[in-house]
Amino acid sequence: MAESDTESTVRATVKATLDRRVRSMEWLPKQLGLRRFARVLIEDGPPDSLIARCETEEDPAGRPAGAAAEPPLEPIRALLEAAGLPVPTFYGADARGEIQLLEDLGDESLRERATQHPDETRPLYTEACNWIARLQAVEPAPIAAFDRRLDAEWFRYKADLFARHGLTRPCRPDERAVIQTSFDRIAAVAAAAPLRLSHRDYQSANLMVRSGAAPGKRLVMIDLQGAFLAPPEYDLVCLLRDSYVELDETELTHQLAQIRPQLPDAPEEEIFQRRFDLLTLSRKCKDLARFCYAARERGDTRYLEFVPTTLRALRRASRRAADREPAFEAFADLIAGIPEPS
């Protein structure tokens, strides 16, 4: 749908669902995904503004071959709202479900807040970790999120993505074999873990800071349509090994120690740390590959500044994995040899 057509549909949807007129629309900056968002100012509020979430045709390259397309935002948003988790208010949608009208949470995410106010890092990240525990305790429901899971196909997809784009040069056959073998080992560990509801992209950019909210209730989850079942450590990896906000090791250790016993499965510490490191490898390999792909294939170099952070997380996790299990030694050596962008 052309941008002008989308704007017309947004205006019509606001009129049909809220019986209000749109004063103006501002398209928000594009992200790595193809979905677009616009801030919509409306007459005779409240609300005075809202966010139009505009679906586009999904890029099938963003998921394993044969995997189902990402589900719609509803009903996972409504399920989490009913369970008391912080999600945006839903105001309505067009008849085709291509435009959703959501609460405008402002422009400040945890990414900006933690960067600009480092003294607030601990309480905000403690809150974010606590919401993970609450999310994992949500009872199963007959919706797509509970039919989707982090399985061997996802790990094979991430291995292939990393082999094609993550080394910043062509991947040799022997290197591809090392990558695939390592990801197969990670997949086996994940398959043996308990599965809990996970946001799937629980990073600082997807946690908005609600202005004026009480401590412990400042964060709101967005971009949650990709929720699936994964090991208990998965969302913690997304949050605490985020490429956009690099926590120091002391803070990371503190957050892991305080949240582990609160998780529904309360994993044993050694198992918990092993899975955390292995899932860090798969997550950060995927992130590195996506940053490099965006720069080379789309000409979008905005994310290259986060490559050094990503590589540091990868090197730490791969070294720890190799120290525990010599089978990861060749993979750790491969990671150590990836150059940072000049």
C-alpha cells in the first residue's frame, strides 16, 4: 500500500473506531523490519495522539523456510493485558487488520533512558527482568504464541544467516561446518530445557518508558506479536546482552542472580548460566548477521555502530562455552577472528 493510501486508511480508521478527525500524521523512522509506524494527532481527545501500526507484506527471508508468517498483534496483546502485563492500549483497527491504532507511549524507550540516565539502570532493568518472570507465568491459551517455539529449524536458520552475513567475508565450507555443528549443539541444549512464553525480541528498544509512572511500573512492552515458547533464559539474553545498551558485567551478574530464583522454573545456577551463554551465541550471531546484511544489501549503515558491542558479547559467551565444552573451541576461534568495522 502506498504511503498516501495508508494515510487515507488511517484517517478512515480513526473516524470509524473513535469518531474523531485526524489533525496530522508523522511517520516514525524506519527500523530493521518492514512494518511502519506513524504518530497520529487527533481532534477532541483524549487521547490527543495515538500510534498507527501499519502492516506491510512480510519478508519471508526473516524466518526459516516453511515457517508460518508472524501472527497478528491480537490476541497476544489482549492476553497479556488481561494477565496484568504492561502492553499498549488498543483503540481499534481497520476491517482488514492492516492498521492498528495503539496507545502513544512517547519516544523514550529503555534504550534512551538507560543511556542518558545511567543512575536509573538498575531499577529499570530490575523491573524489566521482573516482567519476564511474570510473562513466563502466563497460563497457556489457544493462540498462536503457544504453538510457536524456538526449535531446531530456527537454530538452523540463524546458523545459515550467520554463515552468509556474519563473518564480513565469504564463509569457507569448513567454517560453515563449524557453525552448523555449534548451532546443532545449542539447539540440543535448548530442546532439553523447559519452554516458557517469551516476547522473542525483549530488548531495550522494545520497552517504552511511561512518563510519570510509579517505580516498578514504568515500562511497557511493544513489538510483541512474535511471542513464542523458548527456554527461560531467552528473553533475559535479549535484554541483558542487548546490542543497543551494553551492561557492565557486574550489573549483568546482579540481574541474573536476582531474577533466577523468581522464574517459574527457578533453574539450577550452572544450567541457567550455560543456557544463557549458549543462547547468547545464537542471538548475537543473528544480530550481527542482520546488521551486516542491512548495511551491505540495503545500504542501511545505522546499525554498524552496534557491531562492536555485539562482538564483545559473542566473544565472552563463546569463550565461556569453550571453557565448559571443548567442542565449542573451533567456534570460539572463529568468533575471535571476526574483525570490527573500520
